[in-house]
Amino acid sequence: MRKKTNKTRKKTGLSPGSLVHTGERFQEKVSLQLIKYDLDSVDTYEESSLDKLLEKLDSKKVNWINVNGLHDVSLIEKLGRKFDIHPLVLEDILQVEHMPKFEDYESYLFLTLKMLGEASGKPVSYGREHLSMILGDYFLITFQETEGDVFDVVRESLKNGTGRLRRMGPDYLFYRLIDVIVDHYFLVSDNLEEELDDIEELLLQKFHDGISEKIMQGKKRMIFIRRSIFPLKDELRKLRQSDTGLIRKGTYRFIDDVYDHLQHIVSTNEGFRDLVTSLLELHMSVNSNRMNNVMKTLTIFAAIFMPLTFIAGIYGMNFEYMPELGLSWAYPAVLFLMLTVALAMLIYMRFKKWL
Amino acid sequence: MRKKTNKTRKKTGLSPGSLVHTGERFQEKVSLQLIKYDLDSVDTYEESSLDKLLEKLDSKKVNWINVNGLHDVSLIEKLGRKFDIHPLVLEDILQVEHMPKFEDYESYLFLTLKMLGEASGKPVSYGREHLSMILGDYFLITFQETEGDVFDVVRESLKNGTGRLRRMGPDYLFYRLIDVIVDHYFLVSDNLEEELDDIEELLLQKFHDGISEKIMQGKKRMIFIRRSIFPLKDELRKLRQSDTGLIRKGTYRFIDDVYDHLQHIVSTNEGFRDLVTSLLELHMSVNSNRMNNVMKTLTIFAAIFMPLTFIAGIYGMNFEYMPELGLSWAYPAVLFLMLTVALAMLIYMRFKKWL
Amino acid sequence: MRKKTNKTRKKTGLSPGSLVHTGERFQEKVSLQLIKYDLDSVDTYEESSLDKLLEKLDSKKVNWINVNGLHDVSLIEKLGRKFDIHPLVLEDILQVEHMPKFEDYESYLFLTLKMLGEASGKPVSYGREHLSMILGDYFLITFQETEGDVFDVVRESLKNGTGRLRRMGPDYLFYRLIDVIVDHYFLVSDNLEEELDDIEELLLQKFHDGISEKIMQGKKRMIFIRRSIFPLKDELRKLRQSDTGLIRKGTYRFIDDVYDHLQHIVSTNEGFRDLVTSLLELHMSVNSNRMNNVMKTLTIFAAIFMPLTFIAGIYGMNFEYMPELGLSWAYPAVLFLMLTVALAMLIYMRFKKWL
Amino acid sequence: MRKKTNKTRKKTGLSPGSLVHTGERFQEKVSLQLIKYDLDSVDTYEESSLDKLLEKLDSKKVNWINVNGLHDVSLIEKLGRKFDIHPLVLEDILQVEHMPKFEDYESYLFLTLKMLGEASGKPVSYGREHLSMILGDYFLITFQETEGDVFDVVRESLKNGTGRLRRMGPDYLFYRLIDVIVDHYFLVSDNLEEELDDIEELLLQKFHDGISEKIMQGKKRMIFIRRSIFPLKDELRKLRQSDTGLIRKGTYRFIDDVYDHLQHIVSTNEGFRDLVTSLLELHMSVNSNRMNNVMKTLTIFAAIFMPLTFIAGIYGMNFEYMPELGLSWAYPAVLFLMLTVALAMLIYMRFKKWL
Amino acid sequence: MRKKTNKTRKKTGLSPGSLVHTGERFQEKVSLQLIKYDLDSVDTYEESSLDKLLEKLDSKKVNWINVNGLHDVSLIEKLGRKFDIHPLVLEDILQVEHMPKFEDYESYLFLTLKMLGEASGKPVSYGREHLSMILGDYFLITFQETEGDVFDVVRESLKNGTGRLRRMGPDYLFYRLIDVIVDHYFLVSDNLEEELDDIEELLLQKFHDGISEKIMQGKKRMIFIRRSIFPLKDELRKLRQSDTGLIRKGTYRFIDDVYDHLQHIVSTNEGFRDLVTSLLELHMSVNSNRMNNVMKTLTIFAAIFMPLTFIAGIYGMNFEYMPELGLSWAYPAVLFLMLTVALAMLIYMRFKKWL
């Protein structure tokens, strides 16, 4: 799931602000997108040249710059200089394993978080993308690892001009993007829930050898979600408490709402933890019941056939003076004795509730 | 138990305040009820038209509007406009999976919580309903998923004019409804306690194959209660600490009391957690004892009959020169030897405390 | 242990302050006792009529009213009116399952807690009684479920006039009663410790089938103590922090002392939790060792006798051309072979450290 | 380890300040020691009479009174009157099971803690002694249960006049004694660590029946340390935060240092907790591996010899028409068949990785 | 891993500030290094004489003194006198088992922490070195146990004059060293992650006897990391909150960044804790499945061959009147019966899902 351990550390010991991209290179070129809007109009530009893009900025409108791809370090450095971003922020943008984090740099806000799942329409996978956002007074810059995100619903809403979005500033756009990402967390969380339900059903229905691996996988997925999502909660709290002028009063209500959603996911995930533990216990218990049954079967066979075989063994001995051997009713009598012993054993088993 | 995962997410990514009902549709039409009262009189109106109902409001009395059914989104939107409710509140009312939450919107208070169990008279089930309340200065609006609730005792008290209820404002009614809901939590909690007691008894009495599933169910029920009830405690604390003019001084004492009840349930439920763990451990231990007994039985049989069968096997060999075979006392002697071996084994087992 | 679940809920949904006694009825009549004292004199009155008792109150002395029995609701209501007690307090006095709770009502303090164990002289049982106390400026009222309590040592101290008791106000009496109750918690805690020690000894000495039930019982007893005692700690802290004029400065030191004792019990009980877990683990481990031994015994028998029986079986075959059968030294040779095989097996077992 | 449960409760219900010694009586007489020193001189007095000792006090020097033995209650009462000690403090001094506790009585400080281990030179045992200290402006009184302590290093340092000790006031002496006691905690903690290491080695080397009892003992020892030491940390924090004039500014740095040491021990002990759990898990796992091996051995024997014995059984039947019996190559053929079956079984076992 | 228990306690009971080196002696002589730099120049001196080194200090530049080796106590004492270091600080520098700790001594800051891993280029081992740092207004002194550290990247950066380092004061150097150490924590953490992944793979692939020891080792390594790293977090927080003039405003941002990295490691390690528990559970579960399979194999053999052997035994009896024996079709019939029984057993096993 996470095999990036080596890449993460590309920059061990380097001086801070040394910009090194620590993720994989998903595409050839970094693609740039600018959506510039106010209540009256929306303009969308797709550019590969940063300079051309920056010319189109309009500080009287809301400017959403989206950067797809983190491997062109010089481009990101240029962006940083243009908007006067702190080197440590640029470092955090490039370090794809960085945990969710919010920081208030007065002239801009920085938030990095994890985008889970995929764009609507495609099946939900547990892909994780490192997403960073810089909110200024007239712009919002988003950095993604690769093209394809969960923001299409926002872009459409911008184009159609429906809802509150066009009327509000970049802070509301900022909120909307977080909101969409958190909504997708729900999908991932629901997915995990279904997976755990499936495991439970499987567990109770029939024996299945790989079930402990499945539970293990579910647990690792839970840990993965926990590590991706949980830290964001504290960062959002910091965001709510930050007394920055970059976020208007009315927007705080909405951020509270996202925070509540996140709280919901966190508490649901806590429930999953209990659930996974229960599954393990159930598995152990089912296993031990099964073992008990196997052992009982074995013991029943042994208890019935060992005495019978012994009796047969006695009359298979070759002593010359065994008077029973000569009696004509001895054979049926011994057969009857054997039947009696077998029945006695069965009754004993019954009494012990093994049958 | 909770198979609503798909419905919950109907609105992934939609802009906030997009009102979408996420629950099931329990009935054809939304039914509305208005109870208008002061110390002198009580009037009850059942209407299906919202406009007619709103005409009957009297801001000098206490007006309790109860909405049964959440699927008529436009009706709830209209209500929202009438009482100037924030879109996010309306969203939370409709989202039936939303966690308990209190928020102070200055001109009104919003509380959403879970209603467990059913009305008095009917057997208590673990049904869960999403209930939202909006408390204004002269009105209280309650939103339920379906008809049938636990409030009959309050309605009767209103009609009879007994108790403090008619003398007090909507804040006291607000408290009373919470109080009744929390009282029903006790029923659910007591129910679970009985269930766990039953499992324990079953465990100690006799072997029962499905017991681990039963414990699992008990545990899931406990988690269910935990998730439905626990978050309410924090929200009630917020409510107590909110310095709102909508709740009179004297009413806070009563809210403290509800809070204490909730605290009681929470701590009882914590005890259940320990209890369920104990049941599991007991189950494991009983199982392992049983296995021990089965294995001992098997070993006893093997230890007795294997040597005997071996002795019989020796004298079943067909060697020509086996002098013992010709002796007339050999057969009884071998039988006696076998008896001795068997007894020795039994004594050994006794010494090992296996018998 | 706690089978009062149905009674507890007698009053589900009733309006607050509806006084309903939720416990068992232990005696026919409620008995009342008044001890009135100052430095110079002590007077004790036993009355069944409340009015007569109230006439004897003297607001210049310390008046300790003790009510035995909670089923006469009207009497308690009358007391409530006389001393102007809030209805919710009366409700809490009657609800015998209520958790420990302290509340400051300015003109009086209310504390309810659990009395464990029995009066000195009698053997200590795990009886639990719901005790409530109301401390006013010249009176202390105590409510018990039944006659018989742990306060005899206080009553005697009052009669003898020894110690600080007669010189101080009702707040010191209040403290003394709590102190005595907490002292009895120690007895219960020590009792549990001995019980756990006994279980451990039993575990290590010999096999005992019911041991998991015993551990389970110990655990439940621990949970019982935890639920009865732990909440009191927080309430006592509230009491210490309450800045009420009803408790004199000097008395706070003593309350701190009780608080420390309670803290001791709580931390001891935390140790018990670890201990019970250890007992369970030890039990599991002992069990698994036993199983190991049983299995080894079985395997040893099988490993020795299966090959021997097989050899005997070979020479029990009836083929006509088995040259060995005719040799006179074959029988002893086979016996010797069998001995060798058996010895080899024993040596192998020895090597595997199974013997 | 702790069998003092009955003694602890000697004073259940007695009024506070009733001085009752709750420990064992270790020696005939209480012995008293006074060390009086300033920068220039040190005088040591051993007395059995308190009055004579008190005459020698010199309020211009530092006076360290050490009381060995707590059973002479009247002596301790007399000391209490002399230095105006609160009765509750005297009570805590005598109650040998009392938890570590610090309290600031303005004119003096009171600290009680546990002394573990023994004086240097002797082997370290887990003896625990209840030690109390009263720090005044010119005196320090220490109360021990019995003679023999860990303070010899301090006494020598006093005599030699090395280090800071003689130059400083009683607060520094107070610190030094705590420091020495905490240093001995390290010895006890290291001892436990070695014990746990030994258990682990034993676990991995060879089978050892009593290992679960050993782990249990280690765990109990850990709980014992935890209960003796952990509460002291909070009390030391209170001591640091107390704004008392009895402790000079410069001494706080040193108390911080002791606090850090204690913190170290606490965190080490937390590690032990994990370690003990790991040992248990390892033990369980080793046990279960062993069981697996035993079972495999059994199954291998059964799988090989059961088919062989069966084949032998067939040709041991006494039917008249068994054509194989007359063939001269039948016997070797059957022997060869048996060999083949045995080899097939062995190969199968090999394939299943059981061999 | 940590077998220094005896050494740690070399100084039990000694007076504070008694300088005793508690670690091992890694090299003959203590080596000293001074790097003196400002924006314009860098000078490096390697000296074995402290006095010569101290002469070269220049309070207008940044002076980094690095001490390799802690066994020359007198040298460290001399350094302490020169820079006026508190004796307790010197004590902490020498005590190699001391936990991470930060303290603000106004004229200088003291930080001690653990250096894990080794210098770049060499394979990463879990070596742990006790590193102490003293930050003054114009100097930074670092104390290491032995030569060889992780600071080469910093030294090179100083020499090359790249980055911010040469432009900033000793506080930035101080930060850089912490940063490099924390970066190496990542290597150690990643290493552990790979180890755990390997164990998991091993677990799922094939049976491996020593796996529980491997998990145990992983767990101990995790505890080791936890104990070495976790306390540093609190100390860094103290550092951030300390309002000292020794650290410039701009540097705090960077310290925040290190703090975040540490937070990341801590939360990753928490995930490891869950992972190790999962591995254990998986191991237990795999083990129990294996046992189940072994037992089933055994039972299948017993269930098939016990009845067959019994039937063969019957016809091996030597009764004179056994009419079947004389029938010519009896032998094939019995063989057929045996086949039928065997098939019936196999079908039964199939039905029980054992095959």
C-alpha cells in the first residue's frame, strides 16, 4: 500500500527549503489551470507556461490556480517567488508524505491534506493524493500530484453560476474544495464499512482459509484512513480558531460544518476499530469452536472403535486353550457384545453433549 | 443494522444547503401538527398544508410545531424561510445519519439527536430516528422521520395541564422532550443489560454453538448505543454553557438533570464494554476447558486400549514356536495381564487428576 | 447482583419532580431519628411522625435528621417543603440507582452517594445502599433506604462527646459521615483483594473447573465497586471547589483528607484491574500448558504402540510362505525388535523434551 | 507481597486525628537521631528520650530529626505538639499504607513517600518502607518504620562536609533525601528490567513449566512499583508549584531534577508494561507452536501406521478362499506395498511442510 | 539491546553535580573540534587541548564547539566553568541514559536528545548516542559519546556557504543540527516499517518457526524508538514556548517545522503499534488455522482406518463356527464393504467441509 519509504527520504539532512519532490512522477509535464470568476463571468485557461498564466490574473476577481504535478520544482519555486511563499511551505507542498497541516502566514493561509478516492463516475479506489492549498486575498492556489481530482462538481457549479459560489470570495471556494474532499472521505469510509460487513458475513457462513488475511487488510485500511484523515481534524480546528482576515465571518459557519463532518468520520472510524477487534475475536472463537468439533469427532471414533478392535484382537489370539472359540454361539455373542459396547459409548457421548 | 450507507451519500459533493433528504421515505405525505398553549388553554391542530398551519401561530403563546416525515424538501425549505433558518441547519435536519449536534444561532437554537426505542405500550425495539429541534422565543419545531414517537406522555401532560409544563415557556417544553428521549435511552440500555445477562447465563449453563455470534451482536448493539447517545453528552454540555436568552435561568437546573442522566447512561455503557470483554474471555475460557476435557477423554481411551490391543496383537502372531500358546493357563494369564495394565493406566490418570 | 432494572425505570417519561420511589420497600414504616447537639448536650429522638420531630428542631444547635426508608413519598415531600428543597433533589433522593452527585443549592448542599458494606460487627457483604445528605446551616438530613448503617461509631462519638465532633457545626458532621462511608469502602476493597489473592492461589495449586467463573465474578465485583465509588471522587472535588459558606474553612482540610482516601481506593482498584487481567492470562496459560501435557501424553502412547501393534500385525498375517514364522528364534527376535522400537521412541521423546 | 490488609483498617471509622499505628512493629523501642549542622560543625545525637533530644535543637542551625519506628504513638503526638503539626498529618505519618502525598501547611511542608530497596552494600530487595518528612524553617523531621535506610550517603556527606550540603538550609537536605530515595528507585527498576530479560531468555531457550507464574510475578512487581512510585510524581509537581517560602529559589532547580528522574522511571516502567505484555504474547505463541509440533508428530505417526496396520489386518483375516495367501510372492509383495504406502505418506507430510 | 543497566547507576546516591560518566568509553582520548564562521569565512580547528581551543573563540562569529567523548570528566568540568554552566546540566550531559530534555537557563539553552542511526553512506543501524547541546549567544557546544555523527551534511553546507546557514546565528545552527537528527529518525522509522512488512510477508507465505521471536524483536525495536524519540516532542514544545532572546523570531518557524516532523514520526510509530498487534493476531490466527488443519488430517485418517481395521479384526478372530469364513464370495464382499465404509467416511468429511 505504502511502498514509498525510500522516496520519502530523498532529502534526509538537506537544508530546509531545499526543494525536492519526494513523490512519483505521474505525468510528463506539469499542467496548469486558471479559473477566474466573479458574479458576472467565469474564464477558464489551460496553460503549460506559468508566465502566461500569471499575466491573466485579475486581483479584482477570484483566481483559482490549479497545478497538476509536483515534479517541476523550478515552476513551483517561481510560483513561490511570485506570491511570496515561505520556503518551508514550498517544501511541504513537494513532500507528498507530509501530514495534513494548517498554517497561517498572515498574508496567506496554507493547508495541506490528503485527497482520497477518485473523481465521480469512476469506481472508488483507495488512492491517496497529496493536495496543498494556498489561500490569499484574491487567489487560491491548489497543488495536486496528478491530473484528475474530485473537484469537477465545483467547476461545474462555477460554470453554471448556481449556488452561493460565484457570489463569494476565494475563502468560500477554499471551503468548498475542503468540503468536497471530506465528502469523498465518507465514500471511502462507507466502502470500508461494507468490506467489514462482508467479512463478518463470510465468517459466519462457512469456513474460509484466507479470512485472517482479509481482516488484516481491513485493519490496515482502517489505519490508512486514520492516518490520512485524523490529523486534518486538528488542523481544521486551528483554522477555525485562527483570527485571520482572509476568511470572512460568514464562511466560518461553513467551516464548522466541514469540521462536524470530519468529526463524524472520525467517530465512525473509532467504531470500525471496535468492529475489527470484534471480527478478530469472532474469528478466533469460530476457529476454536471448529477445532472443538474436529476433536470431538476424533474422540468419538476412537472411543467407539478402540474397544471394539481390542475385543476382536482378543479372539484373534492363537492360544490353544481358549474354550470360547469352540462354542457355536460365541461368535454371535461377541458380535452382540461389540454392539453393546458401541451403543454404550454413543450413549455416553450423548450424555456428554458431544453428539 | 445500518444498511443506509448508499443513501447517506446521495449528496456527495453537492454545494452546502442543497437540501436532499438522505433517509428512507416512511409514509406518503408529511403530516404536520401544531400544539398552541399557555396557562389557560391548549389547542391542537393537525394539518397537511403548511400555510394553514402557519396562520394559526400565536406569538404570545407557546407554539409546538411537529413535522412527521422529512422527504418533502420544499415544505421544509418553506418552513426555513418563514423562521429564517440557516441553510446548513436545514441540511442537517434532512441528513438522517447526522450525529447529535447543538448550535446556537442567536435568534434560535438548533439541536439534533437520536430517538431510540418506541412509544410506551409497544415493545421496545432498537429503532433509531433522527430528531431535530429548533427552539425560538415563542415556538419549538420538531422534525421526525416518521409518525409515532415517545412524546405522548408530554402531549397528555399538556392536555391535562398537570405539572409545570403549561406554566413555562417553549424552553421548558424543549427540555421536557429531551428528557423523555433520554428516559427512553434508559430502556434501551436496560434491555442491553438483560441481553448480556442472558448470554452469561447461557454461557455457564450448557454448550451452545451460536454464542460467539450472540456476543458479537451484543457488542454491535453496544457500539450502536454508544454512537447514537454518547455525542449528545458533549452537545448538551455546550447547551448548558451557551449563554443564550432563549433559555430561562430556572430551566438550566433541569437541563443539568438531563445531563446527569445521560452521564449515568454513558458510565453504565462503559461498564457494558467491560462486561462484553469479560463474556468473550469467559467464552474463550469455557471453550478451552471443554477442549481440554475432550482431549483428556481421547487420551484416556488411547492410553488404555493401545497397550491392550498390542498385547492381543502379540498373541495373534502366527509363529510356530511360541511356547506360551500351548500352556493351558496362558489365556487367563494374558487376560489378567490386560486387566492389570488397564487398571494401572486408570490409576495413572487418576494421579494426573484427569479422572 | 443488580436485578433492579425494571424498577429503575418506573418513572420513564414522567415529568420532573414527580416523586416516585424506585427502590425496594425494605420495611413497613419509615423511621425517623433526630440527634440534636451542641458542645453541652446531646438529645436523641426516635419518632414516626414527622411533625412531632420538626417541632423539636433547634436552629441554635446542630440537628441531624436521619430518615430510614424511602417509600413514604408524601413524608419526603413534606420534608422538602419544610426545608425548601428543589423538586429535582427530592427526585434524586428517591431514585435509588442514581449515581453519586453533589450540588450546591446555595441555601443547602446536596450530596448523594453509595453506602457499601454493613455496620461494624457484622460480616462485610457487598450490599449497596443509596444515601442522600442535605446540609443546611443548622441541620443535616440523611436519607437511607433501610435501617442499619455504618454510622454507629459517629453516634457513639456524639454521645461520649469525645473528639472534635461536638465542638463543630453540621458541616463537620457531614464530613464525618462521608469519612465513615469511605472508610467502609476500604473494607470492601480489601475484601476484593483477598478474593483475588485466593483465586490466584487456587489457579497455581491445582486444576479447578469453575475458576473462570470465579475470575468473572471477581471482575464483576470490581466493576460494581468502580461504578459505585469512582463517580464520588469527581463530586467530592466539586464539593472542595464549591465556595459555599455552609462549610467552614477548617473543615476543608478534612474533606481533602477524605478525597485522598478515595483517591487511594481508586488507584488500588486500578491495580485490581491489572490483576484480574493477569489472572485471566495466567488461567489461559495454565490451561494451555495442561492441554500441551495431555497432548504429549497421547502422542507418546501413539508413537510407542502404533509401530508395535503394526509389527504384531505383520506376523499375524496368514500367508503360507512366510519363512520367518517357521524359525524357532523368530518370536524372541520380534519381541526384542519391539523392545528396541519402544526404547527408540522413548529416547526420541526424551530428546524432544517431552518426557 | 502485601498481606497487611487487615492491619490497614485497624482504624475504620475512628474520628480523624485518632492516632493509630497501622503497620507492623519492627523493633522494641523507637530510636531517635538528631543531626545538627551548619557550615562549621556537625553534631550527631542518638537518644531514646524525646525531651532530651528536643533540648538540643538549635534554631540557628539545620536540625535533622530522624524517628525510627512508628509504634510509639504518644511520642509522635508529643513531637506533633512541639512543632504544631496538624492531627491529620500525624495520622498520615502513622498510616503505613498511605499513598505518596505532599501538602503545604504554610509553617511547614509535609511529604510522605515510599522508600524502596535497601541501604547500599546489602542486596537490593523489594522492601517498602513508609517514609514521612516534615520540613520547617530550621528543621527537617523524618519518620521511618524501622532502622536502616538509604540515607547513609547523605550522613557521610554531612560529616565530611563535601558538596553543597553543609552550606545550604534544611530545604536542600530535604531535596537530598528525596533524591537519594529516587536514586534507589532506579535500582529497583533496573532489577525488574533484568528479571524481565531473564524471563525472555528462558522463554526462547527451552520449555519451562513455571514460566507463566514467573511472568505473573514480574507483572505484579511492576504493579507494585507503579503503585509505590507513580503517585509521587504528581506530589512532586505540587511541591514545585507550591509558592512556599520554606524552599529557597536555588533549590527548585534541584527539585526539578529529581522530578525529571522520576519522570524517567515512570516512562521506563511504561515500557516494562509493554514488555510484560510482549512476554505473555511470546509465551502464548511459543506454547501454541509447541502444541502444533506435538500434534504434527501424532498425526504423522497415525497417518503412517494406521494404513499399514489395516493392510496387515486384511491378511490376518481367516477366510478360506483368499487366493493371495497361497502365492509365494504375496508376502514380499505386501511388505513392499506397505513400504510404498509409508513412503507416500512421508512424501505427503513433506509436501505439507510438516517434516 | 540495552545492557547498560549497571553502568547507569554508577552514581546512585551521589550528591548532585558529582560528575560521573555513566556510558562506555568508546575511544582513548576526547577529541575537540571548533568551527568558527560568519557570512564571510569558515575556520575549522581540531584540537585535543581545551585551552588552545578556547583561545580561538571569537564572540563576533558563530562558534560551534563539538566534544567527542564524555569520559574526560575534568575537561567537561573546565568547559562548564568557562561558560558558567550549571552543575546539573553537566551531570545530564554525562549521564548517557538521560531522557531528552530541554531547559532554559537564561544565559544559555540546554537540550539533550538521542542521535539514532549513523552517518550517511554507512548502513543504518539502531545505534543510539546521547547528544547534548548548549546554545549561548555566540556559541553552540555539542557533546557526543563518540566520533562519527550525522552532521557531515551540515559541515559541508558550512564550508560551501550554500543555503541560509552562514547568514544566520548559532540558533539557526542549533535548529539545523536538531533537524538533521530528526531526519535520521525517519530513516530508522522507515527501516522498522520495512522490517514489519517483511515479517508480514513471511507470515503469509510459509510456516516459519522463529516468527514470534521476530515479531517480539520488532516490538522491542518499536519500544526502543518510542522511548528514544517521543520525549523529545514535549521538550521541543517547551523550546517553542520558551520566550528566550537566544532564539531569533525567524528561527521559530523552522523549529515548528522540526516539531511537525517529529509529530509525523510519532504518529507513524503509533500506527506501527497497531501493526505489530495485528501481526501478532495474524500469527495467532495462522497458527490456529494450521493446528485446525493438522487435527483434521488426523481425524480423517482415524475416521477412515479405525472402522476398516475393526472389520479386518472381526474376520481375524479364531472362532470355529464363523459361517462367513467358508463362503467363497465372502472375502471380496468384505473388501467391498471396506471400500464402501471408506467412501462413506470420505463423503461425510466432504459434507463437513474438511476436505
